[in-house]
Amino acid sequence: MPLPHIEHARPSCAVPVWAAEQLILRRSLEDWIDTEISRYETEGFVRLFGQRGGHALDEAGGYTRSFVSTYCLNGDARIARFLKRFRDDWHDAVTAAGHFHHGYDANEDGDYITHTAEAFTQFLLNVLYLDITDTRTVAMVEDAAEHLGNWHPAVQDWYDWDAHVFRSYFLGTRSPYHRPPYDFQTTRHFRVLAIAAAAYEATGNDRYLELCRDYWLTWEERLRTAAPSQDVCLEFKRIDADRIRAFAAQPEIMADWRFHRYYRRELEHLGLVPETRAADKRVPAWKYKAATPLHTPHDLMMTMLDVLRFLPRDDSLRQGLRQVMDWWIRQGGDGVSQIAGIDPHCGVHLPKYRHITGDTSLDAAYLAQWPVGPCSYLLTGDPVRLTGVAALADATFRQALRRNSGDFGPDFAVDHACDVASNAGTSSAYVMPALFMPALGGLGVHYGRAPWLRVLYYSDGQLGLPADIAARYVPATEAGRPIVEWYNSGDTPHRIGVRGIDPATTTGLALDAPPRTDLRPVAVPPGAVTQVAVPSA
């Protein structure tokens, strides 16, 4: 491994703006996490979550989505212990309640994959990447992943290997909807494939990677046959007018809200139901379109970029993802991401896409529409674009905590951040911006897919940075390797090591790994900015 090259250390310098902002944000985040862990240790799972049912129960761990990234930042072993305890308490609860059957949502009410997979993408897969060697977590993930490709005889088939599609949009281990007309396909199916991608990374079992590749080909064919100017297909229905009429003639299907929700346009066109006035339509417009901007390609990009790490020479996958990303950027109006908080959804994925593929041809189109924000920093390395990112994250985070504490009135008040109302607030839109790579030293988000880690930091051979050290990750340019820049805000010197991460290898941590002795620590004196080239992985 090449030794880090110290480019320079500047003692007695003014505090960089990025460092001052980052240290404030880090303190806010760590104080909140410490409070939530202490509350859990005092009150326990049953008191905090025992009254929940359905998806409010299986998504109970969603508020911890920022915890793994924070652990990477500070190495606090208390976070790791808490997440494993929560994992066990949560899994016991969803199993005892009958909500889970054979490792996955029983889905007896026929709910849909937008929510059923979130028990994994919002929680369990994050715990997996916290410690990818933990056999208990791996077993829980495999218990669900083995149903995706029909690999367990105790559960009905989920996938049609001949047609290369899932048998339903309502996947469950006891679901009665694994049949037409509920077999339409959307990019949301890539959300459950995130479980398969993680199972492959944890076990090395090729069947999980094969399933991801097989389902991708269904979408790749539609992308390949579309003209470059056409919209990207985000859903398709394997049905024609005669079949719609046949299903509508069956009372039990015609009375099912699922049939009406997802086939309303076809039913109206055939005169089988009266047309709904536009003002009365409660289903989002994208349900009726062949394509749309906003965040709907999100699951496809997240999962298949993980897969691309293991199939870097797969031209079909590379070209298809480029087509989706190019179209997505060209739409212009994209929703603000729950992960980045500042950038649009496409801006969350573009730096990762660029790093894995080496394709920089989309940078100019993105920067023309979104010239500021975290993604623009990662594309350019311009530190001016980083100014204010952490400060804005801290402000919105504090506002969310005030809202949840009741400062905004009883309609907004919840007991604490562990609550259904705040899972979509504090955790998604307000905590996660703190963890977009530029804001906290290049540590990527953990959102139930492989975390995008480019670096890890070590102090005295142990994972994490001291509380008074701020870190800035500076992306590589054509001139050389990426660097990290540290600022020591304390009164004592520190010796810090940095490890480069290759995203094409496992991104999971191993908590029982011995202290790192192969890193050359670098002295970071008080009041100094020190730059170090990131070693090759």
C-alpha cells in the first residue's frame, strides 16, 4: 500500500468555514443520537414501539438510518451495541405479532413493495453493513432474500424466470395477490432487489446477483428500444383490453382497491368505470404516465449501481444506467432528495455513478441546472460550493427537533424522534443531509444500499475521528489522487490515519476486525490544517 503523502500542514491558521460548520453539525447529530440511545436503554422497545402494528411496526427502525454513518465518523461502540440490540428486539416483535412470516412481511392485506421492503432498506440492511460478518444479521437478510428467486419451498413463487418479471407488485410470504392482474412492473421492484444485492455482498452466493441481472434485462430491453429523445419507462403493465374486461367481469377483482388504483386509466378508457374528475384524483399523476421526473428512478439507480460494482464490465448495465441518468438530469425539475436534503435525487447518485463508471460526460448538464450544492462540490472539488452545506443541514435538523418537541404546537408534537411522524421528518429529510459526503468528511449515506465509502478514518488504530477533528474529502481530479484535509480545533495534537476504500469490494464493516496497524498515522497539530493524499485501497 502506498504511504500517504503529506502535501502540507499550516499551523496557526484561521478556522476554515467548512470545519467550523461541520463540527457544529457533528455535535448536534451526536447529541441527538446519544439522547435517543439513552431513552431506549431506559424505556425499552415495548414501551416505545409496542403499540404499533402493520408497517408502523416493521419500519420502527427507520429513525436510525444515520447511525451507521455516525459510527463511521466517531467509532462510538455504543452505537453498534444499540443497533444490534434494536435489531433483536424489533425482529422478535414483528415475528411475534405475525406481521412477518418466514423472514418477510406476510402481506396478508396485500400492501405493496413501496412499504414492505422498507423494513430492510430503512433498517436491517444498514445493520448488515454495520457488521457484515454478523451471522445473525446475515441470516435475517437471507431469510427474506431467498424468496425473491423462489429458493424456498415454504413460500409461494415471487419471480417468473421465464418472463423475467415479478409475479406481483404486492409481494408477501402469504399474499393472495401473486397473480394477474396484480403483476404489473415498476422501478419500485428494484427496492426489493436491494435485499438480493446485499445478500450477495454478505454471502457471495451468485444466485442473488443472477436475479438482479435477470430482472435488469427486462428494463434494459425497454431502454434499448426507446429513442434517445423518448422518456424513460418507469412502469409497464402486462395486460391488454380483453384481459381488462375479463378481470372487470370478476366481482372479487372489480371490488379490489388494488385493481382500481393501478388500472384506473384503462378502466376509464374502456368505459368500465366513470371518469374521475381531475380535482378528485388522489393517486399521484406519475401513476398514469409512462415516465416522470421527481424521484421515481431512485430505486433503480440505487440498487443497480450497487450491482454494477460487481459487474463493472457489463456494457448493458453501464449504458442503461447512463441513459436513465442522462434523461433524469435533462428533466430539470427534480424533487429535493430525502438523503441529501439540498440536492435533487439525481444529484445523490451522479457522483457515485461517475466514480464507478469513470463517465464525466454528464457533469456539464448537471452543473448547468444545479450549480451549487453537495453534488456540484463532488463534481468540481471547488470548496466554495461546500460553504453552507453543513450549516444548512444543522439548521434544518434543529428545526425538526424543535417541531418534534412540541415547540410548533400540539399538532406537531411527538414524544421524541422515535416516532412515525418524525421518521419521514427528522430521519429522512433532516438527519440525512448531515451525512451526504461533503458535509462530513467523505462518509457516504447509508440508506439500505451499500454505503458509498471512499475513506475511513482511524485514531490510535481504532475507527473514528476525535471530537475536535474536522475532515474534508477532496475528490480526485485529473491531476492526481483524492485528498483529505483535517482541521484540529482542539488544544492537543492527534495522529490520524486514513484508509482508502474501493467501492468494488465489500463496503461492509467488520466490528471484530483487529486495530489497523498498516496505516501510517499523520500528525495533526492544534490549530492546523493538514492535507494528506488518500492511499490506494
